[in-house]
Amino acid sequence: MSRERRAAAGGVGGAGGAGGAGGALGAEGRPSEETLEVKVRHVKFKRPDGGFAILEVDRLDRSEALVAVGELAAFQVGERLTLTGRFERHAKFGAQLRVHLAYALPPNTSESIREYLAHAQIKGLRDRLAQRIVDAFGDDALRVIAEEPERLKEVPGLGARRIEELRQVVRGHAGQRDVMVFLHGLNLGATLAARVWALYGADAERLLRENPYRLCRDLDQLGLQRADQVAQLLGWPPSTRERAEAALVHLLQSAQEEGHVCLPRDPLLQRAAQLVGDPLLAREGYERARAAGAVVEEVRAGAPFVYLQALAEAEREAARLLRALTRARRDPLRADWALLEAGVAVALAPEQRRAVEEAAREGVLLLTGGPGTGKTTTLKALVALFEGARLRVSLAAPTGRAARRITETSGREAHTLHRLLDFNPLDGDFRRGAEAPLEADVVIVDEASMVDLRLFCALLRATPPRARLVLVGDAHQLPSVGAGRVYHDLLESGAVPTVALKEVFRQAQESLIVANAYQVLRGEPLLPAPAGVGAPASDFYHITVPTPERALELIAQLVTERIPARFGIASRDIQVLTPMYRGVCGNDGLNARLQALLNPTGRPLRPPSACRVGDKVMQLKNLYDKDVFNGDVGVVRAASPEGAVVDFEGRAVSYTHEELRALTLAYACSIHKSQGSEYPAVILPVLEEHWSMQERDLLYTALTRGQRLVVLISQPRALERAVCTLKSHQRFGHLRDRIKEGES
């Protein structure tokens, strides 16, 4: 008896079987893994982009219905499957099989073959035509489709296209079982195995046996360590040219996550040699990567630099498209100042007028300015200028929160850049591009300092050749989280028309938040809030503490009691910003403490998630199909059979268990994650335990996130260091030089 048959025959213990006891218990008291053969009765839920699904299935060995959950979206009603997983009992939905491995069984009777073909999702192939195929070939129908498809021409109504689609579906399912069993043996897990199957199909085993390290190149962020584990299970030795090539690609991918577009060649090879233990092997891996086209070497300023191929192409293309956009001829627009100023309800300052004049004349404009300098008013004036000329205007920002803020302040609908460019999660690319450009005459992007190189290149591809592009940002903000420092490169190139707003308007001058942001930029001491009996309330307070432990206690008091009572700002609208994850007042410690205070009794979600129903949470990576982006903040509203439901400002989004890994507690968050967002109140600890992360632009970015209130809690030496430390945030890349020199 096979291992699968043994598991199916004896896997369920207790009087109630799977539906009663929930599965046999293993040695540690948790349900043991079982393998069952089933038939799909109904698809209860399926993610639109594939992957997770909830299926109602019937066991084939006895009359019993089950609910199966997992990476099952590839399967259809009527299919026979082998499922391996563990039974668990859901508090609301009862017993369900959490599937770790799934593959289709070939139908073995005329009726099952007919049902299988009828649900194969081939356009025009329905019950009647499926019955004709079975009538013609009986139980041999699937073999005929896979091995002798030309015989299908005997069936009326089957053309060449449908025959080929049938052949591919049947052959694909025939090979899936063996591939999924093989991947399961490599400990890849259901989600990753599904990705490998989607990428390599029936060739997966052959390709991975030939070179398991291709996973580093073909699957984003898999990592060298995971590929090493696969290679070890396949019997590969630790020192190979393939591993050296993967190590080099891994180092460049890691550098990309740190913001670099490329790396100097010689230091890169030194680090690769340390990873593989042999300089000659590292060099050989480098040459293999170059020969395969995975990496590109370019000499810049007399020194060799190494790029991942996609980033090299993006940098060259972005420079070329930007130059073309700046040089394209357009008819100048006429500014009706009376009409514009009536629309924004203020008289425009000279710098704001110059921005309007430049936008009326130029194809590309950079508009930069700090808090209180009137960027929002200028943006509204630009929209009025363009709409007055009957031009179609598209407004966008990198994050959902920033896009919603533009919508609120401008009265015009704004989108995230990914939504504007119509991102397709199935292939990881944008539907808008050179072949399908944006239907816009003007594109205005706010918070442009957050745009990384890949996204900027995609934006330029989709911008029509004679359209206008306006990029609005703050030159003093941190660069993008992704690779590159695009906005800063454009400003420093001197090749793109730029207007810098420098005048701080009177209303903003009355704000201590704004005043102290500029104090930080100048490296000068902070201005204190008014003190004494009868002093008016301020929007900025600075409190010194002797230790991080005292800071933690003070933050807890401020969030739960003092700020809500004094300023009427709810605890959930108070955002704690911190530069690091570790430490007493690091992100992790603060979230644990504030969760215990603000949501002590919320129902926990399934491990490894640390979140509970009722928690304030933040998205850690883009989920384009859900329109949820890195940095978006929501509240967990409910646990669901597949994971949880999160409310993002009135929009309910369902998460699978696997997707919950992309959510983290958000009572506190890193300063980097706060970019593009504003909060009613901000609490900012600046402490000696954060010594390595104390720098001027981090402090400036954090201060400018507060709308109504900022409370700075510091140890004096730490604050002095943060104000006085000006770091360059060097990122390796050459977009600025390519734009300046007119090269590609």
C-alpha cells in the first residue's frame, strides 16, 4: 500500500472522524497530516488572481463532505484531487482541511471524464460537446487528447484551437501530480510550490535538478539561503559555479532592497567571495551571470559598476524618455490670473506664479517645497490652469493615503500610481505603457520623492509623448524605499525645469511644527512651546526623559490618557514614529505595549500573526489586486475562515492566512514607513538607544508627519546628535548623470 493510501485509510481517529474529532492527534497533541482523495463539489471562494480558495469536496472512500482551504484556486468543479493536510476546527465554520499539497487525479470513468472536460474552462466547450468526446472515445478520451489529438477532428464542433487547448489542459494536469509531490518533498510549502508550478509547469523537476539556484533568479526575494536548502535536498555540493552565480544575483537583489540601483564591481566581487568562500569561484559566477544576461557591467566615471539587467534597462530608459518628454514641443498655455486666484481663493505669491508660468510653458516641471510653502495651493492652481485649457488631468501619488489627501484638498479624484498605470498582479506588470498610454494631457504626481526607479520608468512609458508631467515633492524628505533616488536625481541634474517654494506663509509661521521642522533643516535648536499658567495650547511639545524606560511609560500615558483628554484626539489617531525596530522604544516593543493597553481582549489571529481583531495594522508590501499598498493603515475587523478582514478607511479587504504575513501592528511604525502619510498627532521618541539612526532628514520627515500635534520625547544628547548629523544617504545609481549628460 502506498504512503498516500495508508494515510487515507487510517488517518482519522475518534468516533466522529474528520467532521467530529477533527483528525487524529499526533505525538504532540496536534492533528496529524492526512492524505485524502476527493471530488470538488463547489467552489465557495476563490481569489481573483488565483492562489487561495475554499472548496467543498466529497471524499471518494466514503460518503462524507468536507471543506478544504489552501492554494486550491487552480481546481474546478468535478475534478478529482489528492489533498494532503491537517484537519482543524474553526470556531465559526467547523472542521476544515488545511491543505499543504494538492494535485489532480485523472478521471477514470466516462462520466467523470465528461464532467472534467465540461469544467475545463475552455471557451465554447460545455456539457454537450464534452459528451460527444466521451461518446467517441469512452474511457480512452483523455489518452487520445494527450497523445493523439488529431483524432479529435472526428468530433463535430471541435476546431483546431479548442483541440490544442484541450491537449494543453490534459497534459498539464497529468504532470501536475508528480511535480507537486516533488516540490512538497523540497519543503517549499503550498504557496511557493504553486508559484513554481505556474512558472515552470511540467518541467519544474527537470529544471530544478539541473540548477536549483535558478530559483534565486526567477522568483523575487526567494533568497540564497532558501535556494541552498533546495540544493542540499537535491544532493548538490556546497561549492558550485551555479551557487556562485546565485550569490552574486542575491547580493544585487539585497542591495536593491537597500535602495541601490547598482554596485561597484570590485567590492561586489569581494562580498561574493566571502559568501562562496573562493575568490576564483566568485569571479566565475560573475562571468556566468554576465553571459546569461542576468547582470550588466557598465563603466561610469572611470569605474566598473554592476546592475541587475532589469534595473540597468530601467535607468537607461527613464533617462531617454524623460529627455524626450522635456524636448517635445507643446503650445504654451495662457494663465488667466484673476480666474486662477478666484479658484484657489488666495492671491498667489511670486514663486507660486512662477510655477504656474513654468507649467504653462514647459513639458516637465519639478515643484518642490517644505511644509507651509503652499505646495497644495500651487497644485490646485496648476489643475485650474490645465482644466481651463480643456486639458485632461490625471492626479496620482505613490500611496493610497497620499492619493486620498490630494482628492480631499483638490476636489479632484486622485489614484495611486499603480492604479493609474493599471497594474496587473498576474504578470507583475502594468497594462498602461507605450502601446496603451494614459488618456491624459497632464499627469501630476504628489509625494514624488517616494517614487523609485522602476515605478518612475513605468510612469514615463505610459505618459503620452506630448503630455505634460508635474512632479511635486519635498527635496528634504527621505528618498524612496525602493531602488533609486529619482526625485533627488532630477533636482540635482539641472536638466529639468524646477521651481522651489521657499516662502513660509503666515498661517504656517504660527505653527511650531513647521517652525521646528525648519530649525532642524538648518541644524539649529528647537523652539520651545509657550510655558506657564495660562499659556495657549501649542501644536508642538518637547519633553526630555532620563531613560528609554521612562520614555516608554510616558508614551503609554500620552496615547491612552493625556492627548485624548487635552486635545480630543482619539488614541487610534495618534501615531508613534520611531527610527528603529529594536530597543525599549523600538517599533516592536512599542507595538507590544500599546496593543496590550489599547486592545487587550481582541481575538488573536492565527500564528504567526501577532495581530488581534480590533488592532490597528499596517500593510508591509503592495497587494495590487486588493488595491492595498505598502504603508496603508487599517483596523482588523474580523477573523475569517481564510484569514481576516481589514478595514482600510471604510473599505473592507479580505486577507488569506498567508497574506497576513504582510500585516504588522501599527500603533507605532518606522519613520520610513510614514512617508507620504500625515497623522492628527505624532509622538516621536529620540533616544540614545537609537544612536545609529539619528540624523537630520529622519527627524525632519517625522516632524512633518504631524497635522495638529507633535510630541517629541528625547534624551538631550540624542536630540543634539539627530539635529546636527547630516548623512548623504548615498545610493549607487547613475540616473542623474545620464539625464545631465544626455546619455542612455
